[in-house]
Amino acid sequence: MKKNHFFAYAALTLLALMALSLAACKNDPDDPPPPSPQSSVYKWTGGGNSYELTITEKLAKAIVNGDYTLKITDSGGSVKISNGTAQGGSGDTIVFTPVDGSAAFTLKIETSGSSITVTIPDGATITIDGHTLQGGTGTVESGGQGQTSGTDTALNGTWADNNITGPWFFTFNNGILEKGKDANNPTEKGTYTANASTLTMTITHILGSVGTNLTPNTLDPTKWYTKDEWAVAVPWFSPESLNAWFYTTTWPYQIKGNDLVVTDEDGIWYTVMMTKDGSSSSAAPFIGTWKTDDDIIFTFSSGAFTTQYPGDGYWMKGAWARNTENPNKLIFVITHMANDPGVATADDLPVDADMWEFTFQFLSDTSLKLHDIANDDDLSFTKVP
């Protein structure tokens, strides 16, 4: 491999950098297909009437956004049907717009496990084809979008992502979330739900040490702060900043062996690849320092890499990830070049992200071959003890 191939100075846009930090590329033929539509079925009784509500989600949407069918069986056995679109509102509310042009209506559906409570906000009167809709209690038969709904136990454990600034560790434990740069010392806590292949994470507490560089403040580095408490300790924080720190995010997700894949909430198939901690990590075989026959030094850490040429001290760094959908491919992005050749300093020059894709082959635990797909070029490495 020549310097003017993979080790060339960057040529792609910063969007490529974003793509790698989310570990895949938009519109790549190897990208997975969009997830199939998901349906949630709710059944409840109220005022002697029975209700069955089915919501079919549109593809890859983070909140309720799809079509609905509401079947009403009144106390006399008469059946009425309402069809239309459903759109998530604030909290657990869903706004329903009938296709027949009748007035839109709002229901609040709170779930706890398989149990649901359906209420009509603000005591409004909802009339559908002469029937007055009633709230009540019941069950969620499948899916479910409530904020307190159940969790996917397959998520339980600690996962490491390939963030470009270094890995974040996410620990999921039956609805309780912890997050941090150190798997054993989280700096953020919250809750999560996982239903119908949709993962919702909410940060409710942040450790005071996270904000030690925010001045002025009265933060205790050892205390866990809620959003309201943080606002008191850092009074100059804007509402927008608070919402950015204490956030809720919802992404479609898939678990594939030891890999967790989540996608952009707008349906663009960028992926964050997380690997379950303590398992046979997809990154583990690469971690360490490798050297070519030409003495080029290549060092892998979790999600990041550096290179250095002998003699002329040519040095650069960037991020890398294993392609989730094609595990025989690696993606690399060069993000910085050395300001002082051969010396890694805080003055490293950022460059427009230059992204490259390789196939790889382990000839042994200490022998690795990379193939530059774009330039049809090979580079062989030996692991440095």
C-alpha cells in the first residue's frame, strides 16, 4: 500500500466522519433493509364497552407514527370501526385522525408490563359514529409504545460503542440505564424501554463531576443531579442545554449475536455498532499495535487508530469500526494529521474526514492482512508483542 492511497490526506466531507462515528454509510448496497412495520394491539373495557386498538407503525420511525384501526363493541353487541392515522404526542398521548374526516381525538395510553390504562385527556368527550368513547383498563397484546412499557431482556448487560472520541459504555438492566466512558464508573443514569424493536433511552441523572468545567457552578462532583437540581446548581444553563444533557432518544434497534445495532430516528440507515462487553468482541482481535514489513506502525484501540511512518515521522489518527452487516469489512476515517510530524500533540490538525473501506484476513493471532478495496492494494501486519 502506498502513502498516496490509504495514508493520503483527507478528501471526503465531514459527513463521512459522522457516518463513521455512527459506523456505517448511507445507501451502501451492504446496508440492511429497513425494518418491517410493527403493530401494537391494545384491548380494554370501559363503561360496559370493549375496545380493540391496532396501530401499525410506518417504517423506522422513533415515535408512534402510523395507521390505526379501532374496533368498538358496545354493551349491546353493536360493532363500530374507526380507521385513520396515529401520531405520538407528548408523554403517552396519541392523536388519532379518522380517515372519514370526523374530528381528531386524543387518548393517553399508559403501559406497565402487559397492563394498560387508557384515559381521555382533559375529560374531553369523544364520539365515534354515535358512540361515546370510554377509557378503562386492559392489556397490550403485542408491541406497545407507553413510556413505562416492558423491556427486552436480551439487552441486559454492558455494551461498548465505537464512538469517534472513544467508546461509551451502556449498561442495560431491566429498564435501568447507566452510561459512561468507564464501564465500571457511569456518569449518567436513566431509564429505557424496548418494545417492537424500538429502544427509548431517557437520561434522568448526571454525576456532578461531569460539569466541573462549567463555571460558575455549585456542583458536588460526587452527587447525582436531576434536571431540576442541575438547573439550580448551574443557573446560567439554558433550557436548550438542559434538554440536550437530560434527553430522551428513541431509535429502532436490532441485536445480532454480540452486536447491538441502532439506527438514526429519521430512518436513514446510519448505524451505531455496540459490542457486548465480556463477550467475543468484534473489535478485540484488532486491539493492539501492529507493524508492516516497511515498519509502518498501526495502533488499534476501541474505535480509534493511529499510524506512524518510520524515518519521516508521518503521523495521523482517526476512527475505525467493523461493518456490522458485512463483518469481513472494516471502515476507517482519517480525522487528524500531525502538526509536528511524528509527534502527537494537542495541536494536531483536524482534516476533512477521509474514509476508506477494507476487507481483512487474520492469517494467525499475530498476522493480519488488509485489502484496500478502492485501490486494490494489500498491506500485511505483524502484531507487536
